[in-house]
Amino acid sequence: FAKPRCDPNELAHALIERFGSLHQVLDAPLEELMQVKGVGRSCAVLCKLIPQMGRYYYISRNRDFVQINSGADAVAYFLPRFYGMTVEC
């Protein structure tokens, strides 16, 4: 997505090297992502969408599950709703 017809492996390594881990790449501000050589606005926006899409995926996957009888049930219900959040909600 970042560089059409190119192997994204080099860019992925550069992002991990700069930010330290995948979750830190995805949590990085848009402007900081775009400072990495090869990352344009579209690529940075896509990186920012991944946690949000993951949250919506898990919520839709578990939308019929509403009964909470245990800690594990609470985690299954609430974790997707807060997945990827970096500030208190």
C-alpha cells in the first residue's frame, strides 16, 4: 500500500525500528508515521485505521453475546470496545 509493486518488508522493519513494536507503530501519531521514509499520508492513515477496524470486527463478532456471568465473559464483552484505545474512556 505504501509503495506499489515493492516489497514492504523494508518499510515494516523501518517502522518497527523507529517505534519499537507493532502496537507502538499503530499507536504513533499520524505526523510521526509520515516522517518515516516511504510512509505517505495514505499509508499512515491505513496504519491508524487498523486498531479501529480490529475493534469493530470484535464488536460485530460478539454482538449477540450479552450475558455476563464471569470475569472471562466481561473481558470478552468489554475488551473489543476498548481495543486500541490510548486514552482513558
